[in-house]
Amino acid sequence: MADYSKIPAAATLDVKPFKAHVSEEKLQHFKKLLELSPIAPPVFENTHAGRKFGIDRDWLVNAKQVWLNEFDWRKHEDRINSFPNFKAAVKDNNGDTIEIQFLALFSEKIDAVPIAFFHGWPGSICEFLDILDLLKAKYSPKDLPYHVIVPSLPGYGYSSGPPVDKDYGVVEAAGAMNNLMIGLGFGSGYLAQGGDLGSFVSRVLAMQYDACKGMHVNQMGMPPDVPPKDELEKQAVQKADQFMDTESGFLLQQGTKTATMGFVLSSSPLALLSW
């Protein structure tokens, strides 16, 4: 079997193998919470208005049934564990230590290009499993053109949370990601790719850290004083305006009442799914 797990010789971090696994006790507790989670009664907004006012009740009823009776979390753990999987203690730019979990495909090529892929919210390393499969199918460790690093951002997935006594943000998370890449031996240069929240992390890396030589993002806002250059951009701006007018309520709630939203969404798996 091809071995993509050989950590570069220049790495300075204490990198340890990691296996995704939740205890059976926690899994059964989760299923019981899901089973007991009630679904709100039918009203006009959740039965006859499409997605205008949010999620459709029939969809949620079906999703709960599938989640309880058909979904197999162990199969998803097996897929996550089919890739080289690691953890390392990394300091952010404030000196706080975060336990960062990451998937990786390390190349044996001397000139392999290091690329970090950063997920968004709501998201995880699972956003990139398909591309990792494609790379494994196309390349062996001997001819893989890239070192591919897929971290769980601080507070996401299997990485530890940020310190509770600080207002932690994208700048701090980006500092931890830069130190991860440098600690893996890529101080001479790496690339960053991100979507959603990961696009903000990628931008901070490209602007503030010399080791990040370039970025690719699939989300970036336009400055308000820059007019659209063509019809396609004009349509995109109109779509963005519509989103801000009718679809961005969650941003205001999460941004202004973060603690309250956290308590609500942590109380029920079905509440989190609905949100």
C-alpha cells in the first residue's frame, strides 16, 4: 500500500498519529438525543412557503428518520481514517497552544508544492475527502506534485478549542495555521486554499505571513465602491444584495448573540441540523 504518511525531514513539530473515533457511549447518547428531539408543529411557513422562511418540515421529518435509522457514522469514521491522520500542538500568534488535527498526503518529491486546504462554517475536513481520493488515485507518493495538508481549524472537528478567556478570531486561527505549516517543514513557502471561513484564513495568511506565497479562495466580497465590470458581475452583485436582504439573518444572530446561539444549537442534534 502506498505510504503518504512520511512526514518531511525538515518538520520541527511533534506530530503524532491520530484516529477518528467517538466512543460507543457518546454515539448512543447522541442517538438518544436525536430520537427525543421534537419537530415543531406544521404551520404555513414550514409547509407551504418552500424555503422562503427556512427549512421545510417534511424534509426535516425525513432527515431525522434517515439519520436515526440509516446513517452509519462508523463508515464515515473509516473513510476519515483511510487518509494519513495526525495531531500536533501548535502555538498561535498569541502564544496559546492549540491541538491541531489534520489529514495529509505527503509527497516524496523534493520539489513538491505544499498546499493547505481550509474548510468553512458549517464545515470540516470532510469537504476535501473527495479531492484526497482523486489525488491518491492519480499519484503515488513518489510522483505526487504536492504536499496536501487539510487541518481542522481551532474549535472545529478534532482540533481543540481556542482559549476561553480571549475573544478568538480569524487572525489568531491564521497564526496557528501558519505555524502548523512552518512546523511541518514548509517555512520556505506554501500555498493556501479556502472557502467560506477558510477564505478569510487564507487571506490573512497571504497578507501577513511571508511563508504563504499565494492563495486561492472561492469566496471574496467586493468593495462597495467598485462598480461591476460586465453583465455577469452585475448579476452576481444583485444576487449578493438579495442574499444580504433575505438570507443573512443567521449572520447577525451568530455575530451578535454568539453565546445564546451556541447554547441553543448544542442542546439538540436536530436543532443544529435545522440551523
